[in-house]
Amino acid sequence: MPATGNLTSVTTGRRFYLETLGCPKNQVDSDKIVGSLLADGMAPTDDPSAADLVVVNTCAFIDEARRESIDTILALDDRRADGSRLVVTGCMAERYGDELAAALPEVDSVAGFGVPVAGPTPRRTIPVTEIPLPTFDLLNLPRPASARPWAYVKVAEGCNRSCGFCAIPSFRGPQRSRDVQSILDEVEALQAREIVLVAQDLASYGTDRPDELGAGSIVPLVKAVGDLVDRVRLLYLYPSDLNDALIDVILDSGVPYFDLSLQHVSRPLLRRMRRWGDGDRFLERIQTIRARQSDAAMRSNFIVGYPGETEEDHDQLLRFVQEAQLDWCGFFSFSPEEGTHAMSLDGHVPEGLMAERLAELRELQDGITAERRDALIGTDLAVLVDEVGIGRSHYEAPEIDGVIHLAPDLVVGDEAIVTIVDANGPDLIAEGGFVPDDPDAAMMS
């Protein structure tokens, strides 16, 4: 059996292809891998059939994501060149390393990132070629400058919470926050105008580094990042951590966008999820924020069909969605995950009933999102031009929400003021556009 090595231990001049699945945190991991491969002399290619090394960074959050990962691996195996190496990494490799290697003989290597794993015996890397993936934590590896005007920055890895439906702590380990200076160095190196901070539990950033940062240190971090870039956006905030100081810093950042991880609103069901809060508390927070800034954008995600969800629980969620008038919502059917608390619960909801509830919620939210987008017609918005003809205001997170269609002559990377003239579902249509003399004032408009 070949010895365990490093992904970057390859011949200079060879080419690599990398496919990323899942959430923004996975994209950051992929960027770190790319940075290491580039530093070692490899060159990227958009054609897997032209690559010497094909890497799939997988997602394992729910069953649907795992199926997509497997399908992608098999499809790339069909397309890759003879003699190339196919390497699988990411969450599926971390969580199901041995099983994945046994089930997919097409793959040359299945390897995690070497992150500590909960349990009596952590999963091992499975080196079956001379090009296994690194066995180190990716958090502080360098990345190339962003190819877009925005970039994700992962500020911590792992999670200390024990949500009943989530297996992430079992294969990503406990929370490990990066030091502030390493984050700021990465922000500067990315050369992006908008930085999107991400982590499994973003608002808890720094609580594991009390000597350096002190509890609640996400607030000074956001301020420090904001001193370096035009926009700072935060994704995935646990609702109990949305205190006044955090609200203040988000509103002051010029990107009043609140991505709240609510998951449900029924108090009994949330307790079965091992989660904090209820619909009334969530509404109070949302109303408080909108009273301070009426154009603050709101996003959340909800699980439908968690074990024990009753018709009354579902009706509570419907009422909440109607009353909250969130700009964006994601609804996901419950996915039973091995090793989670939810697997021990009774009251599983039939798949057909889950599908009915999902459809009802999505139809309701689609109407709300469309109405909120229509309400922006006739307004002027400050947008960041992401690519030719496409931009985003503070209302839209990259790759998640709708976009704004722009005049093609606006320069990529510019911050411009445009007039919204129409809406098409989640997307907006803009006309005109000029770059103001005072970009800071524009971003606050």
C-alpha cells in the first residue's frame, strides 16, 4: 500500500480539477486546497478529462446531499482521463471514510482533512494512491485572491452545540476559532469588496479563545473586517446569540442582512430538537430589528417533519411565516442522520405528509418573497456588480438569494446606484447605474 502523503506532493506542471458541493464553508475549504495546489506548481483546469488530479469536496449534511455527492463522484469517474487520480474529500470522507472507500472502488483515495472527530476511534485517512489529501486542518492555509468581488471567509471550524438533527459535531469536531489576525490577513489577501463570514456557529466565534478575544468577540471581529472592506455579511446566526451588540454591528456594517437559524417555531418541537426559542421570541427580535432599520433583510431555514411535529406545530409555522414576512426562507424535509438524538425519537412524520407540508410552506413563502421584491420596484439600490449584467444589494447574499439584473456596461467590482424597474420572482431588474463619488454613502443608501 502506498504511503500516506500530502495532496500537494505531485509533479509540478500537472493539472487539477476540483468540484465543490454543499455549503459556503465547503467552498472555503476548496479554496484552501486550490491555494496549496497552486503553490505546489499545479495548474487548474475546467475540464476533468484534462486533469491529472480530480478532487470532489463532498457534502454529507442530509441524505439528498449525500446522493448528489455520490452521483457527482460517479459522473466525474466517467469523464476523467486514464491514469488520472480521483480523490474524494469533505464531509462524506470525514463521516463515512471506510464505508465510502469500500462502496466506491472507482475512487483512488477517500480522505478527510484530519479534523478531530468525536467518538472512541476517529476515522482514519484511507491512502490508496500516492496522492492522498492533507491530514491537517485547513482553517489557516493560504488562499488565492478571490476571482469575484466577494469571498467567503471561514472564521471557525466545528460546533459545540448538540442540535437533535445535526451530525456535524461528530465529524467536524468541537468549535475551533481562528485568531483575529489570521482572519484579517486572509481578508486582505482575498482583495474582495464584500466579505461573507461563515462558520458552523458563527455568533459563537471566539468563545473558545477567552484569553485572546473574550466572549462574544464576533462583534469586534466584524468591526475589524469592516475597516478593511466595503461590505461585511454574516451567515448562519443562532437566534439566542443575536444580542443588541451584534444587531448594532450588523446594522452599522452597511449590510443589514440577518440570516437566522430558526429551524422551527413550536416551543415543544424546538425542545425536541434541543434548540432555544419559540415563535414569539423570534418575532420580537425581527420586529425590533425592523423598527430600527425598516429595510433590514431577513432569511431563515426551517425543518419540516421533525419527529413529533403535529398539525398544530405545522400551523404555528405557517402563521409565523405569514406574520414574519421574511425576505427569504428555505424549507427542508427532516432527514434522519445516524448518531443524532432525533434517531431515538418517536413520532416520525410520513414522507407524504412531509411533502404536503413542504409544498404549503413553500407556496406561502414564494408569494411573500415575490411581494417583498415587487415592493422594491421604483427604488434606488446600491449594488455590487458581481459579474457582467449581475449584481447584488444588501438584500441578496451571494449564491443563496435572488440577484439583480443590470446594464451590461457596469464594471465588475464597482459599487453602483441603480433603479429597480421590475421584478421576476426572486430576481430584480434594474436600469441605469452610476458609481457615486462617496462609495461609503452609497452603500448606506
